[in-house]
Amino acid sequence: MENVFVLDHPLLQHKISLLRDKNTGPKEFRELVEEIALLEGYEATRDLPLKQVQVETPLGVADTNVIAGSKLAVVPILRAGLGMVDGILKLVPAAKVGHLGLYRDPQTKEPVEYYAKLPVDIDRREVLVLDPMLATGNTACAVVDNLKKRGVKKIKMMYIIATQEGLENLHNQHPDIKVYCGAVDRTLNEDAYIVPGLGDAGDRIFGTK
């Protein structure tokens, strides 16, 4: 599927295996989520534009490259996406962080927005959306709709685990969006949870269940 990148780096796959384990506790789970976000972020930022500058070293002048003023915003989807933020900020410390809060209605399985706080210049930034799980894709589509209505032109989505159904739903509605994930699982259960997945990512990050 165009614009979908399933990342197969051995370190990433190893950490996802540990993340899935039901015996992994909240502390280790949080650390793994952050590490996975960092590894995925490395790939998601691969196409940031560069410009050449001169830097004086102890032995001379080097013609070298720096990021060409591309303004990045990181937008975690509350609450589970918060666990991925620090991994990205270790790569791009100057990125601004916005927040979008959506919950899934237990009856309709549709997303309901309850909170939005984004940088005032979000329309002039490349946005990297963070969420550990892409299940039905309905939340992802709602988030992209929200950001596009605010004038955002370049959006990337970053997940740890996705489903084929969710990827297809997002691609059908927003084929321009690039998606990065570490694994694609086989199905959803009747409650729209990913199977085998890793359980409720928010509960496991924050130790609330």
C-alpha cells in the first residue's frame, strides 16, 4: 500500500516483542514505548530537508548539512500517544508539542474529540501524529480531518502496531498521508481491540489496569 512503511529493523522488532508480553510491567513498558518511538522517528524524519553550512572545526572548515528550517510539531493522541513523545523529542528537541484528545464511543466505536491544544502556527508546520495503536482507523481519519481543517499541509502518522483494516481505512480517506508502524496484526475483536496486539496501551503505559 502506497505511503505505508512497516519498519523491520531488528532492534525495533525485538522491542515490540517485549512490549507485547503480558508480563511486561508499566515501567519497562513505558521505556520500550519511548525507545520504539525513537527508532521509528528516525525513519519518519528521514526526508527532512537539509541545507549546506560551513562549520569551523578544530582543524579547519567543513562544508556540512543542517536541517533546513523545517518546523516540526509533534501531536500525541491522548492519552496513550503521550508515551511516544519523549522518544521523538530526543531526536528533535526543538519540536513543538500539541495535544489532541479523542475517546472511542463504546457503542458506536466512533471517535469523539474532547480536547485540542495545538501550536498557533500549526498550519506552517510538518506534523507528526503519535499513537501506539491503529485499530479501525476511525480516530486516525478524524485526527487528519481536524489537522487539515486547521491548514496543515504535511502530516505523518506513527504507530507501533496497526491493522490492515485501519491502514486501508486511513489510506482510502487520506491517501496522501504517510504512515509508519512496526507491525501489522491480523484482526480486531468485537470490541475493536487489535488481536493479538498488546492490550490497552494507555492502561499499560500508566498502570491504570
